[in-house]
Amino acid sequence: MTVRSALQINMHPLDARHVAHTLGHELGIWGGQVERVTLTIDTKRSRTGRYRGASYDENCKQLFDHIETFAARFSNLEIVEVDYSPAAREAVRRRYFGSSADVPEKAYDGGPLHAYFYGLLRADADYVVHMDSDMLFGGGSRAWLDEAIGWLEQTPDALFASPLPGPPTVDGSLADLHRYFPGSEALPRPTRLAADYPAYGFHSVSTRIFVLDQRRFDARVGALEIVRPSAKRRLRARIYRQSPLSLPAEELFTAAMRRHGLRRIDFLGSGKGMYSLHPPYRSETFYRELPGLIARIVAGDIPDAQRGDYDVNSSMIDWSDALREKTRARRLYRAIRDLVRP
């Protein structure tokens, strides 16, 4: 049965180590603001690339063992494994893409595609708070979702709302968030909106965190179009034995927003409000320090160098070991390893 609002969190077996700490944090902040919580677990393994991963079966068991501990604590929580059957794929296609679309299971880079839309479908709410399982939140306002719905109801061209990206600065300014989005040079710059707190209008959306107005999607968009990757991306997809048919979900949504003149509203909200932070890397240091990092964010212990920055930066975690793995030589080694792996 359709409800007014639902929280929907995407998970994957490779998320098991951080979910042990982030899931309780996310449910504690958002679970009381919604009528339904849907945890969607994508267990379909990509053939190559970073979504393939090692110790897959072990991670899968650890993930399910952990999230099932929350089922008894939240009466409105359901755990759903992403269904890739022809019937489920057809239901997603009809709901979000229309009758003529050919929707692949994965995006060109092996990342989730069907899984994102299956999660939104199963949430079955007018307003879906969607997030990835690694997102962190400060401010902790329990009124933020009601305020977000207010923004969406009062802004006719708003399809999405999101918490402020990064802890607020003194003057409410943001870092250059466009640098994170493919094709950002073609997008209009964010505009500051009139409010008693920092609020901005964007012309793109990230699948890391958003509130989707599904009724406005139906009225203004109706159906998404599959957007083909560039020639360079299609070549990469074929080399790594992935589907070259579609861009990731966030780029499909963004393309639809541009076609229909829609935008996303990011805002802090009243009181301490709500802001999001994203940890950009995975390392042993990150996993070791994650519980303390969450505690610092919840307590508002934020260094000035982190304010206005959407990604958790080196002022809060020493990323040295993670950055060593991001060198060109290490990335080339992993690419070759994936290509020769059976």
C-alpha cells in the first residue's frame, strides 16, 4: 500500500564492513521520520570491476546477519533482495521507463541500475528518501523531511530535495560540487534560494542521497529515457565485459531534469538542520575510525576545513593509505588483474 513517505537504502555485499556502523546511524536519524523503511540488497555480482570484489559470499552473509538484527527493532522495516526476474524487470520498466525502453541490469561500469529503480518501486511512497548505505548525516533534525516535503509542494519545478551537501559554513557557501558530476560543464550553476538557512537549487541529482517526489515524477516526467554512454565509455564497458547500453541512474535522472526544466532543492533546514557527508575512499584506516567519525559528526565536532565540503576530507580522516591505492600504477594493476581474472 502506498504511504506518504518511506526511507529506502541500497546495499551490496561489498558494503558489509561499513554497514555494521552506518546502518544504525542512518536508521536512528531517518527511521522516525517515515512510515516505511525498505532495505534493498543487491546480491547480483558484476563480472568485473570494482563491483565484483573479493570474499563476496562471506561479505554477503555478514551483511544479512547484521541487517536482520534491526528487523526486530523497527516494526516498519522490510528487508528486500533485489529481484532480477523478468517480471520484476518488466515492473520497473513500466513504472519508470515506459513501454519502449530496454533497461539493462547494470550501468556501463557494472554499477547498479535496475537495483536503484527496484528499490524505489518497492518503497511505494509519494516521497521516497533514498540513500546509499555509506552516507553520514549531521545536524540530526527530526523535522527535516517535513520541511523537504514543504519545499517540494511549494516549488513547482522541484523533483528532488536533499540535505545540505557538507557541514554549513558561516556564510552558507558551498564548495564546487559540480566537479563531482560527469558533464557538469554543461549544467547551469547552482543558485542560492531565499530562506532563513542555506538553500540551493541544482540541475542535477546524485543517487547517494535524495528525496524523490514520485507524484511529480509521474506528472512532469512520466518515463525516463535510456541515455547511451559516450564512445569512450562504451569501449570501456566492452573491455570489462559490461553492458554498454546505459549511463548510471543519476545521469538518467539528470538528463530528464534538463529536458523537463526541473531541479533539486538542497537545504539545511531549521534549527541545526540536516547535512550529508560522503566518505570517498575505503581503507583500513577508514574502517577503524568509522565509529569515531560518526560520533564526531553527530556531536557537531566539525573542523573548519571540512565545512562546505561534501566529501569527508583529510581534516577528519587520514586518507594517506587510501590515496596510495589510487595512484595511476595501482589503478592500472587492478585493471589488468580484472581483465585476466576468470
